[in-house]
Amino acid sequence: MARGEGFVKGDVMPVLPGMPPIEITLRRSARSRRFSLRISRVDGRVTLTLPPRAREAEAMDFVRGQEGWVRTALAALPPGAVVGIGTQVPIEGRLVTVVPGAGRVVRMDGDLLMVPGDAARAGVRVGAFLKTLARERLAAASDRYAGQVGRAFSGISLRDPRSRWGSCTADGGLMYSWRLAMAPPDVLDYVAAHEVAHLVEMNHAPAFWAVVARLRPDWKMQRDWLRGQGAVLQGYRFGD
């Protein structure tokens, strides 16, 4: 394919030169009628959507014309943090400091997270601790809310999705982001209530939100917290 002047082709995707260079993910959409740019608040990925028959050279000309906006938007994203000894990380809504620990088990001690073993593996061990904590908290919340609506779910899985905090399948499987263990408990509970409500209403119609409101009357406050702070939780990197 032809490439627009001023762009270079990386190993996988086009790159907008500059300091720093910016990788552009191209996505063709049968429904798209024009070029559109989107910057993920989760991982900073820049995605250019273009119509099926559009030429890449034209698409890149469009990106070059929007370079100022792209760089400003990327600069405004919250910074990520690589978790390790000495790092502060949120757990259940409060910041704790990762420090060396004795024994074999990661444990909380006030505002300290005691991590034994090789310091180079501390981030991985913190991630494992969060996943275990998330499973415990989300299983308990899901059981509680499922009992309130009189429905059963078929299972719970934990993942690390970029664009959602949970989902519910047609057969009643609940999926959650394990990063919810970093959020305040009320926020984690809201996500559990939201997904359990889908066991009753598999849509986002008013009837669905009525179920959510019955389970969590303060749901809007918790949703707004995720919209405002969720990208910060997604920014932490645990080395796995």
C-alpha cells in the first residue's frame, strides 16, 4: 500500500515521526464513512478508523493534520507505574507501599504491602496478590447480588481487558477485571451489581438500570469514579 509522505512503516503499524514517535493502529470498518481518531485512556493506543476503500496515504495525511491534538491528548493521559519494591499502589482504594517481606506469602501490614522473595519479581507477586483478592471480593459480591435478584451465574473469570470492567455472557458467565481489587470496595461492588443485573436484563434498557438501582442505589457515584479514575488503575504494570 502507498504511504503518506512524512510517515515511516514500523514492523507492525505505521509510525508518526517526532519526539516521541507515535505508533498508529489502522482499523478498516465497513460502517465507516470518514476518517476518525481515537486515543485509549487505558493504554494510550492511537487508533485510526478508515473506510474500506480509503487509501492509506490519505489516512496518514489526515493523522498528520491532527498531530497537535494527538500529542496534546497523549500528554494529558495519567502516567503509568511499573510496580516494584518502593512503589505505591492502590489496594481497595488506598495507597500502600510495596516493601520487602519475610516468609513466603505476600501480606498487608497497615499501609505496607510485604512482598518476600526476589525483588525483581515483586511486581509479579503483587499482581498475583491482587488477582486473589479480586476473586475473593468479586465472588462474595456476585453471590450476594445474585441472591437478591434470585438468579444464578454459571461461573466467574478474571481477565485484564482494556475497555471494560466486567461482562456477562448469555449463559450466565461473569467476567471481571482483576484490577478492581485496586478500586474502593464500593466501586468493586457496583461492578458486581452491574454484571449480576445482566442475569435479569441482558441489555442497558431502563429496566436494567432499575435492577442496578435496586442493588446499588448509589451506582452513579461509583460509575463516575470509574470513568474518572479507572485509567489510573489501568496504568499500573506488574511485569507479567
